[in-house]
Amino acid sequence: MINLTINGQETSVNEGTTILAAASRLGINIPTLCHMKLDCFDFENKTASCRICVVEVEGRANMAPSCSTMCTEGMVVKTNTIRAIKNRRTILDLLLSDHPKDCLTCAKNDNCQLLKLAQEMGLHKIRYEGEISTAALDIANESIARDMSKCIMCRRCEFACNDIQTVGILSAVGRGFTANMAAGADTELTATKCTFCGQCVSACPVGALTEISHKYKVWEALNDESKTVIVQTAPAVRVAIGEEFGMEPGSIATGKMVAALRKMGFNKVFDTNFSADLTIWEETTELIARVTKGENLPILTSCCPGWVNFLEYQYPELCHVPSTCKSPQQMFGAIAKTYYADKVGVKPEDLIVVSVMPCLAKKYEASREEFSRDGVRDVDVVISTRELSEMIQEAGIVFDILEDEKYDNPLGESTGAAVIFGATGGVLEAALRTAADWITGEDLDSIDFTAVRGLKGVREATVQVAGMDIRVAVSSGLGNARKILDKIQSGEEQFHAIEIMACPGGCINGGGQPYIHDQTEIIQKRMDAIYEDDKNQGARKSHHNHDVKKLYDEFLGEPGGHKAHELLHTKYEPKFDDD
């Protein structure tokens, strides 16, 4: 242990603790813009690029960045001296002098940490006037907008992309007014290996990286009387959207969300959980077949489009290994534009399918060419949890006082197995629940495969399924996925099944969820809510979904059959830099 004094308070910390962390434990707030720390995933950015967190250390002539300066024995630190405050104000004044003044219309005006810090420090005018940096706007994709004129060079996006996700497309280039965070050779994201996971957007403290909004496409569709507009909502959305309306993190707001969507004018409100159950019928059929034959193992879940894009670019030689199942979002769209459209007598081109997702990669996924037929997309528009909350506020709906309402049928029934898709490990656990019953031919009571749960980045386990030892692994965060894939390629490890989610923690921490700004305890509360919702469901196994069974009886035939493969399966192609 190391003993030191901060603002006159004596404390002891472990070796390797930063001044910033030590001060935080004493309840002393030191402002920062570049620092990121995700405790539950053991990620911390110590680039010290913004210098907002400088403090005075006795015996040291220069100011010390508290986020990267380690505590030493006998250290005496002062965080709130006139000199420290003056340094912070000067740095902040300089940042503001080179920042656009469009706060009213900026997509992050309610979540801008630069604006928040300026308000806390009482900076109400621009002290240094002069030239301002400019940069071209990159909006050539459906997911992420880059406006480098707003970049403050905190390099948090670089940390998220390169260290956490190991995608490696963002880097700092240039000096002075030419300095910016470039994508590849300072090109558009579409010309890079970007997975569109959105973790850079979550990390960015200002409006330099935001999602590309599709709210107005939805409003236009809702006001077009020639269209029938339906909506699906992903499992992770229900445990996060309440935060945008003052509800406690981890609140399950499913019923209020359904009520709000009806008030907004959607013709029907459906649940992506229905198609999550459908996914398990197909994916478990595929899992059992591969394990029985011992071929193309391990099977990799393919529900996450960010992870799929990562595989296509970073591990093209493994493109034959993932499950051929489409994601629940795309399965829903395919069934809606065929089975449901026929039931209600609407042409596929006149049926608008809107998705509410916790993920920015879902916007990219819906635009992939293979997910459309005859020029008609399976999913027309994707909006994030944040966008939905903004639309609810635009409509003047008071969310927290709404009476709970239920989803519509036939695409609204679901089970607890579908709910847990929202948390890392959930897809694999749902598949194991069904696999155990189908292999034994029994309705087993033991259905909680807790070995695959939790927020640890990589989890490996051997689970018993119908007397068989099934070797499984779960990872969240693409950097952790790389660790598992490298082991597979080298032959170091052999698995039967692997679940990978691009975002640390899974969809509950997706790039389209409410901003949490390093409050990682919120991720845990969202996960706890997911499993609470699972336990409260009447049915907790996907093959107990009666409406999915009816879908097979009336339309698809059997799991893994010809019709199912035509509508619910796809294939993934290797991608290279010159694609």
C-alpha cells in the first residue's frame, strides 16, 4: 500500500493507482475529458491528452495530469489550487475557441461533456477569438456521422476502436489546425474496416461522432396514409429507455414503451423477441447437426452485425464457421414482408418495417444487399434507443406515467430465452436450453446455464447438455473476440459453440443505448433487469413459443427446411481492403 495526502486528507492506495482514482475514492472530483475507465471490463484510457485533470504535486515544478500520474509514497497532492484551476480554465478556453458554436442543433447538446464542463467552470464567453478548424462531414453510411470540426483530440474514440475493439481504423494525424482523428487514410468510414459497432460514438464526449439519425424517415412513414407501418423493439431497449425519462437504471419499461409507440401512430407494435425465439429454433437445429456430425465447429452465433463485419474483414478465412442464421432483426423483417404481409393483405413494398435497436451496426445491417428481395428491404428503417426517446419527447408523450400495454400478435409473443439475447451470453444460453430438451426429448427443469453469464470479457466453460460435454465460450467486445479466434486458428482451443457480441457487455451496452459516460454500474443493472425479466416470463424456452410453432405449421414447414433456409438464412463473404 502507498500512503499519500490529497487536499489535506490522508489515504492509502494500492501500487499502480492513479491520482485521479485515489481522489475519486475520497469523493474529490477532478474534471477530465479524455479519461475513460470501464471497471467491469478492465479497460482504462491513460493517454492524458486533454490535460484538463492537472493537479499540483508537492516538489514537482510542472502540473501533473492526474489520470496518468501514479501515486507514490508520501506524495502530497492539491487538486483545487488557484494554479490548477487557472490551468484548467486556460485549456478549456482554448478548446472552446476552436469549437463550432452550433450547440442548439448539435446531436449531443444534452450529452456534451465539453459543454457540461464549461458550465461547471462558469465559462460563458469565448476568451480567444480567431481561426477555427474545419473538416468535411462524413455521412456516407447509415450508421455513424463524423464531424471532425468538433473533435477536441481527446482520443477516446481511438482508445475504443483500437484498444477495446482492436478494429484499428482511427488514429491521430496532423498537427495544429490540421490535427484530427482520421479513419484509415483520412477517408470515409465505408472505405475502411469499420464494423459500425458505435463504441466510438459512445466514447466521444462531444459531437464529433454521432449516429446518423433516421427519425424523420419514421415520421414521414407514419404520416403516409398509403403505408402500413409496424415496429419491432429489441430486448435490450426495454431495460434502458426508461433512463432517458428519469427512471432508475435497470427499470423494465416494456409496457410503457409499447404504449408510447402506439400513441406515436404505429399500426402494430411487435417484439424482436418473437424472432429471437425463431432464431433459436433455426440456430439450435444447426448446432445439433454440426455437433452430431463433428463438422464446421465451432458454430459461431451470428446475431451481431458488428461482429459479423469484424469477421468478414479481420478473419475472412473463418467465414464458413458462423451460423448461417440471420439476426433476429432481419428474420423479423423477412417474416413481416412475407407471412405477415400476406395475412393482412398488404404488398411488401407498402409495409414499412421499423426497428428500434440498441445498436448502430443494425442500421448498417439493414442496408446490406442480401437482406432485400426484388429491391424491397426486409427492414426499412432502424432507429436507436436514443432516437426513440427523442421521438417520444417530440410527440409530447409523458413516458413515465403511461399505463403498460402489451405487444400485438402474431409477432409479439416471446419467451424468457428471447429476453436474455440482450445480455452477453444470452444467445448461447437460449440455444442450450432448447438443445437440452430437443436432444433428450424431455422438458427439463434445469434451464439456467449460469456459466455463460456475467460481464467478464471472455468466459469459457464445459456445460452438460443431455449427458454430453459441450465446450463453449462467450466473449463481448471485439478485442476479446480476437483472443478467442486466435486460439481457434492456432489450435490452442477447441469449442463446440461460441457467442460473440461486438459491444462490451452485449446489446445492453450497444452504441445506440443512452449514454452512460463510464458509469459501468449501469451496465450491470441493465443485465440484472434482463435476467429478472426472463424469470418473470411464463415460458422460458424458445421452443415453447406457440406463435413460432404456428408459423412453422402454417408457413415455414420445419426448422432448417427449404422455406426456412430461403427466408431465414444467409451467408457471409470474405472482405478485403480493395473491396
